[in-house]
Amino acid sequence: MPTLRLPAAERDGFAAGFRIISPLLLAIFSWGLVTGVAMSKSVLTVPQAIGMSLMLYAGSAQLASLPLFAAGMPLWTILLTVGIVNLRFVIFSAGLQPHFSYLSLPRRIALGYVNGDLGFVMFMNQNFASGYVPGKEGTYYGITLSNWAVWHVSSILGIMLGALVPDSWGLGFAGTLALIPMMVHTITSRSTMLAVALASVIGVLAFDLPYRLNLVLGVLGALAAGMVCDDLAARHAKRLASARVASGATGIEAGPRDDARTVAPASVSAAAPTAASSVVPADIPAASGVVPADIPSGRSAVGASATHAADAPRRDEERS
């Protein structure tokens, strides 16, 4: 039977993704446990709560729907509420589209199912290039599947054991506290800090809106703040690069003048040996008229003419 074997790059990417998300798994476990306990104390049965957790995989939407179930609201109202709360996943999917648009539709659906708030943030923090990159899909699954597995284990555990947990323990507040380290871990730049601050302010000010619209508005505000900050940072970097190019161009213009001053002496010194080489050495025999072999052939005629002129007086004396 043929076996499915992933490429080495994807296996390494999966391991890297697990290492990226591993410091936050305890906080994810805490929040999933709190959500499971809350669902166990609702009007849902245990099978219904487990099925809802597996299908939705969205803690905020699950918690938002529980009061509606308790109030006996129509199904369309519950579905509309869940859809509005989960609108942020449309934004997340748009962010992932440049990275995985080359995959088939079933694979993209699988990517979307395991996607979550924290998994999306941790993956985008890796700053992968768009399109196919070896190991990128493995890294995504290493992050998101680890999140998915820990969340469902803790959520189902909370559903099964929720009846044993008294309300006086205040696990809801404990779950909120567990989210704080996860958020702090993702703040790595000024733009991220501004986005978090703006999302917090919007979430508090819009807390009384129905359908938990404060979550959607907070996400949109954070995205807008992050985009503006990144755009300003890119413009600042572009201005700095232009200034460096301008200063470099000034240095280049001064270069040719320096070269002109240095090339001229070199040409003069190169011509000097040529003139000196036309003089015949003193150890050449007077009457031989033979140019030594070590004298370059281009200058042999000049040496022979000089030797002939020097021997002319001696030949006149011998005749007389």
C-alpha cells in the first residue's frame, strides 16, 4: 500500500511551526478549558456541545451563541450572530490568499478550517514571501494544527468535566487572564502596539453593540492602524534610501576629477622608460653592429643606427 510521505522541507517546516506556537499552548489550553466549561453549563447536551466545538472552532462565536440558545432565539438569529462574530476570518483569509492561492480548493478549505486568531498572527509574523515557498505550508500546519489539537482537547475536557467545576471558581476571568500573555507575545513592533491599543479602545467603547460587533470593529480598527503605520514606515525608509543615493552620487561626481589627476603622471612615467630604452648599453661591441637579443625588436633599428654613427670617426682614421 502506498504511503503518503511529505517532502523534507515541509516536515522541517511543520516542526518549526510547532516550536513557534509551543510557548503559547498552555494559554490556549486554559482558554479552551474555560470555553468547554461554559458550554457544559448551557442548555446544550454533551454531544451537542462537542459537535458545536468541532464544527465552529471559534471560542468567541461559541460563547456568543450560548445566551441565544438559552433564550430560545430562532436558529437564523443564532447563525447570523455566529456569522457576524466570525467576520474576522474573512479578513484572515484575505491575508492568507497571496500565500496559498496556488493550492487546490480542497486544500485551501482545509487551511481555512484549522485557521485561528493566534495561528494566523503567528504565521504572518514569519514574513514569508508570497507564492510557493518550500516549507511554508508545513510551517502553517505546524502552527495551526498544534493550536487546533490543544484547543479541542481542552474544550472537550471542559465539556466533560464542567459539571464538577463550581461557578465560584471564576474560570471565565481566568481564561481572560490566560489570553493576555498570548497577546503580549505577539507585540513586536510599534505598529503592532498601536494596533493592539486601538483595538482595545474600540472593543471597550463598542462593548454594548449587539452580536459582539465590538470584536469585528476592533479587528478592522487594528488592521487600519497597522496598515497606516506600515505605510508611514515604508515612506520613511524610502526617504532615507533616497538620501543615501543622493550622497553617493555626489561622491561619484568627484571621482573622475581625482582619476584625471592621477592618470596623467602615470602616463608620463610610462613613456619615460621608452625613451631611455633607445640608448644602447655601453657593453655592446663597437664594430659588431649586432644588437643583443635581450633588446626588444621594436627598438633594434634605433640601437644599430646609434652604433654606426659612433664608429664613423674610427673608420676614417684607419683609412688615412
